[in-house]
Amino acid sequence: MRRFFFVSCLTFFAVSPASADITHKIQSSIQLTVDGAASQATRLGSTLSVSGSNVTLGTAPSLGTLTPGSAVGYTPGAYSVSTPGDAFSYSESFIEGDATPSATTVTSGVVPTLPMLGSTTTTSGGVLGTLDGSIGTDGSLSIVGGGAGTSATGQVILSITAD
């Protein structure tokens, strides 16, 4: 009996206790964004188109000289009917393109004069206003919205892992 007691005590003390690793994570973040201003401009070119039947070209139409800061310009053509009394058709069209713009400059992160071309899309930037955010030591989030074109996002992630 003593042996049994001694062996059972050895077995009891020899067995290691159960253990587990527990990991606890707290992640907090706040993202504050103010939209930037933007402008997308596409210059449109000049086009000249002439077509006809039973017409004779006298003076050819022409486009002017392209110079920085000015539009192309146009001189119409002169035509006459080839066979008087017969049917004729004639069409001449001209679309004045954009003048060649001067270079766009950036001063202190701002473009003081935006180009205005044939196809222009401009968006204004955001207004910071009262946009603010903070994370307290207890994990609480405090977010204050700003003006137009701003966003604020906050999150707290809690995770517990037992291995």
C-alpha cells in the first residue's frame, strides 16, 4: 500500500500542469483626410473639312499659324460651279481649336491660374475646418468632422488569442 501511495504521488507530481499562452492585442487608429484640388484639361485641336461635287477650287482654304498663346485662325476657300446649270454640292466647315496655353506653374503647392480648354473638369479642395481626431488612453475615440471635402475614420480592434 505504501508503494502504491508512493508511486501515485510520484505520478501526480510528475505530470506537468496544463499551460496556455494568452495574447491580448488592442489596436487603435484614426485616419483624417482632406481632399486636394484637381483640374483635368484637354486641349481641342482645330479642324477644317471641305467636300463637294461639281465644284472647282479657286483658292484653297487654310489654317493660320499656330503660335503659343493664340488660336490657329482660318482663311475660307473660293470655289465656283464647274458646269453651270448642273446640280452641285459643297460643304466647308471649320472648328477653331484651343489656343496653345502657356505653361502651368505651381507656387507653394497651389496652381494660381487653371487652364480653361475645350474640355476641362475642375474640383475644389477640401476645407480643414474643425477636422480633428484623438485616441484616449482607455481606447476611446474622439472624432470631429471638418468642412466640405473631408473625412474621418476611427477604429479599435480588440483580439484575444489562446494557444
